[in-house]
Amino acid sequence: MSDKAVVLLSGGLDSATVLAMARQAGFECYCISFDYGQRHLSEIRFAEQLAVILGAVRHNTVQIDMSGFVGSALTDPSIEVPLDVDAEDIPVTYVPARNTVFLSYALGYAEVLDARDIFIGVNAVDYSGYPDCRPEFIQAFESMANLATRMAVHGRSVRVQTPLIDLSKQEIIRRGIQLGVDYALTVSCYQLDDDGKACGRCDSCRIRRDGFAEAGVADPTRYV
Amino acid sequence: MSDKAVVLLSGGLDSATVLAMARQAGFECYCISFDYGQRHLSEIRFAEQLAVILGAVRHNTVQIDMSGFVGSALTDPSIEVPLDVDAEDIPVTYVPARNTVFLSYALGYAEVLDARDIFIGVNAVDYSGYPDCRPEFIQAFESMANLATRMAVHGRSVRVQTPLIDLSKQEIIRRGIQLGVDYALTVSCYQLDDDGKACGRCDSCRIRRDGFAEAGVADPTRYV
């Protein structure tokens, strides 16, 4: 029997690649997507489809009420998503403690499944400068997780696997293509429209488009 | 201006005492209760009332979908709440990663408020043996939190305050009574009925009742 893994799947390019990598490594994958009031809610439809196509055992969409977390352009429609971001600063699309909340939920789910591995597509190279994408954060989360649960008390530790952490966007894309990921079925845009079309102008669209260009792969994204 | 604090408030004896302690320490308190499908949902009504009476600035109830977390007697009605618990084991009322999820959410809320303090009523003495009530878990959470957020990157650290951690139940009760907490307005039972009456038989009821007896204080709990 294969080992089980929890895979955080947003419907984006990175997490789709992570799911393909976890499958290739032989894991039975249990995927979670979060509906946290993000603008780009239609990404969840992409996640559901990706989970099936990439051979996950199950996909759950979890409602998390982050309406108290005003102040992020990803959840507050009154804040404009910026088209250009200063690489030195943390952008307004940052959602406070988002990866901490997502990983905490994944930890509970891992314990229920008796899974030892949690996969998350964080990346410290071509990313938006979020503090909760850094390797030191992931390591600290893992240390905490290994004190938090019944399985930890019983000596079963959890690993937070971040196979993309040191890859550039073009390397991620090349890896995914080797594994057969159809990136036309993924979305990255922060302000995706209801038909799943990308704006082509936000920070996330820009990083994605540059990635395809640098990988020498045709960009399959549907833009508005 | 007072400093702001996020206070996790369940409606129970412990968290009510914590709120009173945070108020006495001069904090402006922003309380959160979680509706996570627990049996004892009526505790949230107690929490709302306590927040007002104990002078919190705000109280939010947050919906968190833990329906995937089968296997706990607190969320799964098909599992019986045990009446007696072996002190050496982790009981079936344990909810996987519950305090991790709650604290993660509190961390995001703290960042939005620019609050540096999060109060939680965990206790490592008269408790039910949950791994996420131990001091080493709290310390690890705090270390992780101080890498997770924008405020951490900007040098503002967060403290997870656990003023009850080393107190026995009777000490908690004595302290709360000094601070004017009306424990008739708190609930501890794992299987509270719709009128807010306690079963008087579960582990949590037993610890609470013994606490009042040992503190030499009349037990104001309404039992079925």
C-alpha cells in the first residue's frame, strides 16, 4: 500500500506541479483547496479538475472564514491588486498568516488520515515576497507540528515537503511538463474572471508568463 | 492607548479567566470563538455574553469547517464522549491540530490588528492530556509565528500568552473570583445541552466540579 500525503492544491501552476511530483513519488494524494473569500474563487474549479486528472484519491474544498482579515488585496475588493510590485517589499496581496492557517488545517487532516507527508508549493525564488514562503518558516512549522499532535506524541513525525522551494519558475514548468502536467488547466492570476481567464497584468500573471518564456514553452494561459 | 490583544474565548471557565486576566493587565481585548462543528455549540452564546461582561472591545465567531476531522468525540456524534479517562492516554475528545488551527487564525487576526499578544487558556496541570496544551508546543508555535508574518519581517514579534499554564483548576478559579468572573456564565461540558446545561459526567465536568470543591467555592454550574 502506498503512503498517504496531504497536498495543498490551489489550482495554480505551482501546486499542480507539486501534486504531479507527489504522485510520481508514489504517494496516495489527498488534496485540499481553501475557499477563504479570495477574489480568484474560480481557481477552486481548476483545483477540482486537476485533482482528478493528476490521479488524487480525494479532493476537499474547505471553507475558511477569513473575513476578519481585512487589509489584503486578495480578500478585500476595496483594495486594488497592483500591477507592479517592488521586489523589496511585501505586497498588498499578502494575506496574514495564510500559509500558517492552511498548513495547520493540513496537519489536522494528515493526522486523521495517518499521513506523514504534507506537500505545499511554496517557492523562495520566483515568488511574491511573502514571509510564509521562506524555508525558515517551513522548518519552524514542521518543528511545531511535531509537538502538536497525538501522532507526534506517539513518535510519528510529520514532514512538510516543499519540492519547489529552490526552483525558478522556468524550472518548475520544465519539471511539470516532464511529468505531463497540462498547464492550460492551471491558473495563477490574482484577479481571475468568472470564466477562469487571467488578467495578464498582475504580479502573479507576470511571473507566470516570464516563466513560460524562459522555459521556452508556449504559454497556454487564457487571457481576457 | 492600551495595547491590543487577541483572546481565544471558548465560553469555558479557563478562557473566561484568561480574558479577565488580560483585561486586568490593561489590554484592549479582541475575542475569537470558533464554530467548528463541536457538540457543545451553545458554548458560543456563553462566549458572546462573557466578552461583553468582561469588557472586550470586540467578539467574533469564526466558522471553521472541520468536518473532515472525523475521529474526535467532540465533532463526530457517532463517537460517545467517555465518562472516565485514563490520565496516561490522549482521549477521544482530542480534535486533531485544534489549537494549532485556532492559534494560526489568531495570528492572522493579530497581524491585522497590529496586536502583539495572543492569549490562550491552555493548561498543563488539570487538563485532558491534549498534546497541543503543552508548554513546548506553545513555545514552538511562537517561534514559528515569529517567522510567518509581515510584522515578524518588520521586527514586531508576537507573544503567545498562557497565564494558566502552570495553575491547577482550583488556582484558576480562585484567581478568576478575585477578578470578579461570574462562573455561572461559563460552561465546560463536552456535551452541553441546547439550554446550556452541563452533563455533570464527562471528563471536563469532573475536572471543573473538583476544581470548585478544592477551591472551596460553591459550584454555580447548571447541571441537567
